[in-house]
Amino acid sequence: MQTLPNSIDNSAPSYLSDEEIRPFLSGIAGFVKDPKVGLFGPDSMFWEVNRHTLVYFLGAVQSVQMQLCHPWIATAVFEHSKIMTDPKQRAQLTYTFLWSLIYGDLNMVQNKAKALFRVHSRVQGELTQPAGRHRAGNHYQANEVNALLWVHVTAFYSRVKLYQSLIKPLTQRQLDQFCQEAIRYAFCFGIPEEKHPQTWQEVERYVAAVCQSDVLGRTDEGLAIRRFLEATLPWTVRSALWTFLCVSLPEPIQIFLDQPQASPRNNRKAKRVQHLLKVINWLLPDKLANVPAYHEAMLRIKGDTQRDRLLEKLNLQMIGRPSLVR
């Protein structure tokens, strides 16, 4: 990875065209040893971190908070997605795409990456207000490399942090392995390797640098989505769970979105929730503790074609269809 300012400087946006995405889509195959297994596989850190149900879903909530502080992303989500009108459908579509890339075979990965690029190509518009370095009326577009990089890194950054909080610590070697595997995943979005952090230390530096820069800012759209998402949590656990998810976020993120910040009281509350979530994860049966796509991928690799009704029911709840990657 080149120097960090390369990803957060004031240079013109880097939009991805149809011609520019093609080498990435064809290059995906170069990472794959066995087309049946796909991009990663059972021995990968990417599967290990992303398979845990609590880590995956809570990590999604955390990473969205970081993404909503990017004015382009907040405005694009507010104007082009159904996150506030049909959040279940929006979530199902997201999980369908991302689990296909993580757990699908090579053919599925390539097809979904192409489809995702087409979806993102339709997402563009103008900012409605100034925020950070951005001005009202500035053009935004989903297929822009630096914005894509922020979405990509925050998504796995949050899950790795939660994995270490709820499952177990990772060694520096495991963290760096995860980072190297994430480069393959980034190819699915058209993010070049030279833009991508090469080690976990570079990931930490990148996140810190962006959070301290004027790339991010406070927008009405970001605040509206944040408040809506918080309100979707069950009221009995809303305050405690939201505090747990927010107190560990970088301080600029907390400030932009009016989030709970670290304090003796909030830290104690977060610690209690952390302990409870660890107990819940330990008590969950394997089928529930790990996301359905992980189980399906393992069955596909083993050549097991026997029907699994519980997996079908879980898939129907999470992605609206009985099967995805099997």
C-alpha cells in the first residue's frame, strides 16, 4: 500500500467504468485454487471471522455507523436504498450479495460481482448539503474507488474487532493473514491492491487517518438513518446494546452521529453486554451460532446434497430464499 494520504487526499474522485472493472472481475479467478471452494475456504481467516452470527450482524450495525459519516455514502443510502422504507428487504439484498462473494463458488462470485457493479452504477446524484470537504451539489457515485475502500475496510474492521471482543483474540499473524485475504474480496468491488492496506497495522492507520480527516462529516441523511436503525432494535435491549456497539467506535464517528461515548458508566454497561453476548454465543447451537451461508458452503465442499430444513428456514428469514451458495 502506498502512503495513506493517497487514499484520503484532495485529488479528483476515481470512478470505475465498465472497461476498468473487467480486469478485476477476470482477475478474481487468479485468487482461486479450487473453483468449487471459491475465494476463501474453511482454512481462511475470512471464513473464520465472518461465519459467527453475532459477529457478522452486530459488525454490520457497527460498520454502517462508520460509513454513514461519509457524506457520499450517507446520501446515496438515503436516496437510493430501501433501508428506511423496507429495511428487511434491504438487509436481505445486502446479505445475498455479500455472502455469495464470501461463500459462493467461483462462478457465483464472478456473477455476483458483475451484478453488484451494475447495481452500484445506477447509484449517483448530488449532495444536498456541505459536510467535511464536500460541498452541496457535489456529484457522488457508488462506483468510486475511495468510497468503496471506506465501505470495504470498515465492514471487515468492525467484524474483526467484534470477533476479538466476543470470540477470542487474534495474533498479529492472523490479523495480517485476514488483511491479505481481504484484498481478494476487494477485487470484487474494483478496489486495486495498491490502494488496499497490506497489514493490519496499515488498516488501523488508514481508519485513524480517515476519521481525523475532512473526508467524513455530519449530514442530516446520516443522522436520520442512524436514528432509524437504533429505533429498530428491541426496546428492552436497545440502550444497552447500542451503547456496547458505539462506545468502541472512533471518537469522530461518535460525535458526527451523536453516539454514546466512553465514560465510566457507559463502559460498565458495555462490559455487561459483552459478557452476556459471549455467554449467548457459547450457548447457541452450531446451526445458529454460524451464518447459514457458512453451513451451506461447507456442505457444498463436502458434496453433501441432503436437504437441511433448518438451514432453509434460517435462509428464508435472513435472505428471503431457502438456499444461496449450496
